[in-house]
Amino acid sequence: MGKILIVDDSRLIAHVAKTMLTKRGHEIIVAQDGKAGLEAAKSEKPDIILLDVIMPIMDGYEVCEHLKEDDSTKEIPIIMVTSQAEAADKVKGLELGALDYVTKPFDEAELIARVNIHLRLRELYEAVQEQNRQLQKMANRDGLTGLYNHRYFHEQLSQDFLRAKRYNENLSCVLFDIDFFKKFNDTYGHQTGDIVLKALASVVQRATRESDLSARYGGEEFALILYHTDGPAAYEMAERLRTMVESHEVQDNGNVLRVTISLGVATFPHERIHDSKELVDFADQALYKAKDNGRNRVEVFDD
């Protein structure tokens, strides 16, 4: 059953349509002019709209045009209601975005059939949209860890950097990887290595804010985007993450495993950082410095 908005200045016609549709279990909302119809469409979010063509002040064509121009209502199916049978009138409504027509006085069977068809089409459309959202989500995520992937990280950082530059906001990037992970994989096997990567991703999600972005950068390397975060705060967050990882126990077939990570931090604004690529490059330089200085530590890019 659906929520149906009837927009018609005739109380009689609206009552007849409401009676026919209510019997079939639909929830009916009635608006008696175009302006009220637009407001009801925005506030009630109906599943379908029955829209009379001939109304004073604002006719159905104008209402249809406004509905299709508004992002909040443009996807709502519209069935135009008219007593005019001329093809030109029907074509005009269809060109403006209406999906169908019914004529009055109503044939009950026809009205119910057309409404049900478009409700079903809307259900199918929403199911496809949800499936597409899920596919897009999967396309942006790393299959093993559930964090964002390398491609999405760079796409997002590029946009975030431009915004930070425009509004002079702090933006920090953290790159880190697991110390001696190759030796770890060679000793315990890749299946255990995957368990470690997933465990690390779980620690990362607990350590970071919901507003920050976490990504698997590649292999055993990970990346963070820390929004509105200056250098000292980024260092503090990275150090907290390092400590949490160091103390975390990874369970694998009765074995208790521990790993450590090395982290590099770079922050914008900085006189040598002019774009998102340089932000990542300098975070990477800091990461290599952390490795050179003994690993299991945080280093911050400086001159």
C-alpha cells in the first residue's frame, strides 16, 4: 500500500478518488490547490501524486514543473488528472515529467490499476537505487578490512584539500604500516596475515573519530584523513593509535600475536604543501623516517 497525494481543486473529484483508493488500503492526503500540493509533496513525501491539470492560480502543468525542478520531489511519480482527452494536453504533461494520465470522471478499475502499476514501478526503482548504493559502497571499500580503498582515499583527499585550502582549515594526513609484516607473513602464512590486517582495521576504527576517514592504502599500509586537526593534535591521535595497536592481542588458532606500526604525519597549512599529493608525499617521508629511527614510533614531517 502507498501514500498518495491528490492535488485537485474540486472537493467532489478529490473525495471520489480518495474513496476509491482508501478502499484499497492506501493512505490519502488531499491538497486543494497547486501551492498546497507543492508544500504537501515536500513535507509528506508521498509515493505517488494524482495531479489535476485545470486549477486556478497554478495549474497542474506548473505544479508538475516545480515538482521536477526540486531535488526533494523530482523522483515522485506523477499521474495527471484531466477531463480533456486531446493528445496535445497529454503530451505536454509527459514532456514536463508526468508518467501517466487518467481522465475524469474516474473509472475505478482503471484508476486503481494505474496507481498500482506506478507504485510497483516506484518500488522496483527504489530497490534498484538501493542496490546501486550498495554496489557503490562496495566499490569504495577494501574487501578484506572494510576500510575505504586507495582510489577513494585519493579522490576524497583531493576534494578535502581544496576545501581546506579555500577556507584555511587544518587538514592532516597519517600514513602507517605494520612493522616487519613480510617476515610475519613468511612465518605464519598469509591467512594469519589477513587476520592481522582485519584486526588492525578494527583498532583503527575504534581509535579514530567518526568524522575522520580511514583507508587501506595498499598491502599492509594504511592512511587516515584527519579533518580540522592541526599538527600537535594529529601527532597525539597517531600516538594513541600506535599505543592501542601495540597493546592489542590478535587471536589466531589459540595463538596470541602482537604487532606494532610506524606512522608518519603531515599537516596543512604548511609552506611546502601546496596540494593533496604533496600532503601524502610528506606524510610518506615522515613514515620512512619513523622506520629509519627504529620503527614502532610516530614522526611528523618538518623542514
